[in-house]
Amino acid sequence: MAQVTLRKLVKNYDETPAVRGIDLDIVDKEFVVLVGPSGCGKSTTLRMIAGLEDITGGEISIGGHVVNDVPPKDRDIAMVFQNYALYPHMTVFENMSFGLRLKKVPKDEIRKQVEHAARILDISELLDRKPKQLSGGQRQRVAMGRAIVRDPKVFLFDEPLSNLDAKLRVQMRTEIKKVHQKVRTTTVYVTHDQVEAMTLADRVVVMNAGRIEQVGTPNELYHHPRTVFVAGFIGSPAMNFIPCGLEQAAGALRVVLPDGLAFPVPSDRTDRYTKHVGKSNLVFGLRPEHITETHRNIDPNQERFQMTLEVTEPMGMETLIYFQIGGVEVCGRVNPAAGAEPSQPIDLLADLNHMHLIDAQSGLVL
């Protein structure tokens, strides 16, 4: 078993806290992605798991054994960096086999393991080439192959795709997922790209200012964020946040937005929201895909409203629209055939089945 467990993990640089007492359980064979903005502590956490950073406090265990004082080479982990760190004078085969040669593994076994990893990564025809003869994506595959041949307990990836162009990043995301499905090694992956996190992970760990905001599957984080930070960080374009009030009338609730706009609250949320009636620091959250063009047959808890557009962004399969509510810019997604034009009014539909009500003071989703 190669589970990774973090308990009350702390890292301070002098008086500056980088990681503030986090707890995390990563189960055997799981693919977990640490995601968050720059400076949130995700790479520092990964480096502490690898043994490349000393911990200030807490405990790290790998496979049930505490490794706080175990040097990196004895932790049975393999790390893939943002910088591929390939030896330029060595062939692909020599780069991939380097760690095995240091361990005095027999030559026949080395060749067997390298060729097996090369087949998984589809780089068998590149084994005799030098790194300078490879593209960025091929170099990244070689770096992954070097990790795979070691057959470690845990793979650690530190923003491995950030040096690649957008199209190649998408391709390599798919390749990494395929490799994990074949190799099934416990994997901890760090990125600042929430799309990368959502597409790769079994579970995503969202970090902010050295703390874990929420841990969950991609769908859990997207549809049921616990904090305004997670709600705003996960999803592109980001969730819309509009200051609002909450009123009660005739046994029902309604969200009151600026500019005279109001929406009824779905009845299944009445009990949950009633105690917040009259609060002044509430925020209404709704993702762009839940603001669409109107149509003839609408479902329960979908409400029509009209807005004058400021900007439209045709994207081919959809058009992003932007308008203002109470001075706050709001984004929606409509069909390209909806006829959305700047400075023109458009009839829209808000799907309140997916609304969120947020306490601005605590930052918690209610």
C-alpha cells in the first residue's frame, strides 16, 4: 500500500508561514491534484512530501511509515519537475535508465523496464535520440518515463506542463491520465491551472494562503463549493458574484439584487436559507452556463429577465455575454444563434436550481 498521509503539516520560512497545519489523506493508487494560486503552499507541500524541504512541524507518512527524517532517495518516490532536467549528453534510453544504473540493477532488467515504459509513453522510437532532438512534449514523456522505470510508491508532479504551449498541454493532460490508468501508482500533482486539476484528478485539493479550502471530486468542487474562494477559483469563466438581500413573502423566499431585479428561491432551499433573511452581507452566486438565452419551455426554478449587453465574445460553439447588475460585471453563455449583440437588449434565463448564497463576512457558502 502506498497511501500518503499529512498530519498538522507546517512550513515556515523564518517568520513567514507557507503551509499552516494541513491534514490530508491520499489513498493507494489515487490521483490527487493540489491546486491554487501562486503562493498558496501547494509546491511547498509537494516538496515536503518529496523530502526536498524540511518540515517545521507535523508529520508525513508514506505507506504507513513516518518519513519526516528519511532522505529523499530513501522515500521510494519519483518526481517530475516543471524543468525536465534531462542530461543533454545522454540518449533517451540513458536518461530513463540513469536511476536504475545508479542502483546497480542488472542490464537485462534495465532494458526490460525502459522498453516497457517507452511503450506505455509511445516513445520507443526515440530511445537512441538526444534531448536536443526532441520536442517539448517528447522531453516531458522522457521525464515521465524516467520516473516510471523506478516503479516508485508515489509519483510527484510539480507543474509539469507549464512550459508547454496550450495545444500540447491539452494533449499531455490526456497522456498523463492514460499513463495513470495503466500504471496505477499513487500520484500527487501540483498545478495552478484549475482546468488541469479538474480533468486529471480523482480528487482535487484546493489550497489558499497555506490552508486547504476544500477537498473533493471535481464534480463536488464544481457543484457544491463550500467557500467563496473555491466557488470563484473552480470554473472558467468564473462564477458570478452579486451582492444581494434575502426577503420572505407569503411563505417563500426571494433574492433581491440591485437594479430592481429579484429571483424566487427554489422551495427546496427555503429551510436552509430562512435563518439568513434580512442579513445585509449576502452574495448571490451563479455560474455563466446557468445564465442562458430564454426559450419557450422553461423548467421549474428557471426565471426570465432582460438585460442590455455590453460585450459579446463569440467562441464558436457558444457566445459569452457580459452585462452589468448594480455595477457588477456578469457573464453568461448563450447559443451563437441567440442573436446576442453589444448595446442591445436580450431576454435571458437564470437557472436558480444552481444558485449559491454566500455569507460575505465568513466567505462560506450557505
